[in-house]
Amino acid sequence: MNLTKKDKKAFFLGAGVFAALVLVWTSAAWLVPAEAFQGEVYRILYIHVPSASCAFLCASLLFGFSIASLVKKSPQAQFGLWARASAEIGLFFTVLTLATGSLWGKPTWGTWWTWDARLTTTFVLALLYGAYLLLESSMPAGILRQKVCAVMGVLIFADVPIIYKSVTWWRTLHQPPTLNFAGSVPMDGPILRTLIFSLVLCVASCLWFVWQRSANLRLRLLFEDQSFRQWRGV
Amino acid sequence: MTNTYITAAFTLGLLAFLGLALWLFLQRSRLRILIKTLQEEEGERKDA
Amino acid sequence: MLSRKIKWVVASIIIGGTILALSFVNMDQNSVYFYTPAEAVEKAATLSKENIRVGGMVKVDSVQWDRPKLSLAFILSDLKGTEIHVQHRGTPPDLFKENAGVIVEGSIAAEGNSFLATKLMVKHSEEYRQPEHGGTQADKSLLTKSLAL
């Protein structure tokens, strides 16, 4: 298998986080009380909200790495790889958010989908992530790619507050944010606590994914460079 | 009935996380082998 | 392995298409996701020609459900006096009940008093409470606020 000691440590850590997450989700699916209005099906909250948060987190990471790659002289390739990994994992979580949201919408709202501001802007986020990845992989490495990707990174980052505020700025089917950053949160203790646990573990998983994917991208680049040099007989 | 939706959502989440982790693991494994093979070839070439 | 050119083209189409779609869908001053009952009644004459959405509350004791015919009738209210009689064919969503928030999609009569709904969507607030309030939303004000009532 040829994994290094560091590889094994990293994957053990990941396994640990994942095991903890499985425990929390088991609690979410069976142990936590049902909800007063929605009944049992509200439990999807415990995956849907953390997924969305991770999708937003990735946008922030992408933004940070994009700026860093423009500002810092070196190591630029590094920031580019971390940015790409953030975009990939960001897309992963955005799709998961849309899918779990849809599964939640059908039994509660009565519809799989609607083009209200919240759902539309989140869908746009997925498209933007996709476009970023296509652009990044279709352009040769260099200043132009860095700049174009940085611009895309800014657009993606800008969509996040729009998504968050969409339910307040416009009339939507989707309800306003429960986790508001001001005043009281309209969520009972046991529900909120479990949500926070799931959120923290999902964020940890998200960071782990970005970290490990970046490492793989770096290894791949290393392999390609080395392979090219050896082929040339240097 | 709503249980179907809950099951689907959590199963999707679990499989997605597991799948991604597995993919990263297999990718890492493959890359390590490829790099090692390259280094061995380099070594052989230099000896020759 | 898609060629670089193809990736470029697809990415440009996605970006361009997204921007175009956004400009058309969201920038229109006259398009709201749903009207309030008062707004819908007031503009009923013009709106009756379009497919619109109206959001409000299901009035208590107004729900009539004819299961064999799959025919639903109820009153959509803004809790401030405006009422619209809604008719819908088909089973309503599980959470549909009196005092629930609902968004109906379909057409309003030119007089503004009745609505033929092709789609019913239950709208709930951002509250998450343990069960003790008899299955209704505890804090009505959160729900009415997001319905612009």
C-alpha cells in the first residue's frame, strides 16, 4: 500500500472524526426528540444545516487562498492547490445541501424544489463552484489563471452572504435563519445542542477533506513534475 | 412514511462522506506507489 | 479527459448563463415570489391573467377535504381581514392544517375572492421546539413576519 506514517496518522484522525459524526447522527436520527410542528422529518436538519455551513466555509477558504495566491510571491502553487481543493469540497457540500434540502422539502413544504431566492442562490453557488473547477483545469498554470480564479473565488465568496440574507431580503418559501447571530435563537436546548455537535464535526470533516485533497493534489503535481523530468532524461 | 426521507438523507450523508474519504485514501495510496516506482526507476537509471 | 477548449466553453456557458438567468429572474421589479392576500386581492384584475403565488395562513375551521374526490377547499387569510377561498385538486402536503402557513400557486379570480390552486406549499417558521404545543407553530409572529403579513 505504501502509505507513509504521516498518511496513516491522517487517515486515523479522519476515521475518528467520522466515527464521532456517526454517533451524533445516530442520536439525531433516533434519540433527540421530534419537533413540535414538523414531527420526525425535521431530523434532516442535522445534516442539511452543517452541510450548508461547510459549503460556506469552503467559499471562505477559497477566498482566502485566492487572495493569498495573488499577494504572496511564493509558494504560489501551494495556494492554488489549496484553493482548488476548497472548491471541490465546497461543491461536494453544496450538492449535499441541495439534496438533503430537497429530501426535507418534499415531506414538509410539499415540493422537492422551488425557485425562491434561497434555493436559487444556493443552486448558483453549485454552478459557480463547478465553473471555477472547469476554468482552473482548463487554463495553463500562470498569472492569468491565478487572476481569473481569484475573480471566481470572489464571486463565490460574495454569493454566501446573499444566500444567507436571501430569506430576509426577499419573500421565500424557505424560512429565515434559525441560527441568527443576534438575540435569541428559536431552538430548544436538546435540538440546538445536537445541531452544534453535528456542525462542529462536519466542519472538522470538511477541513480534513480539504487538507487531504490538497495533499493528494500536491503529490500528483510532484509526480507529474518528476515524471516529466525523468522522461526528458534530466 | 417520513422515515423514508430521513433514512434517505442520512444514508446519503454517510455514503457521501465515506465515499469521499475512501476515494482520497485510494488516491493517496496510488500516488505513493507511482512516486515510489518513479524513484526506483530513477535509482536504477543512475546505477546503470 | 475533456480537452481544455471544451472545459473553457462549458465554464463560460455556465457563468454567462447564470448571470443572464439571474438578471432576468431577479431584477424584475414586478416579480415577487408570492403576494400577500391583500396585495393579490387588490391587484386581482391584472393578476388573474397570470400564474401567481399567494402566501397566508389557513383559516381555522375553513378546511373542507373531500377524500373520494381528492378535492380540497379552505380559506387563505392574512389574519387582518382579507380572505381568499382556495380550491385545490389532490392530496395536500402532510403538514397542511388549520393555522399553518401556506403558499398557493395558481390563478386568482378577477374579483379577487377565489383562487384555483395548482400547487400547495406549506410554509413553516424557523422555530424548532420539542413537542408540546399541539402540532402548531408556537410563535405565530415569526411565521407571519416571514409571510410579510
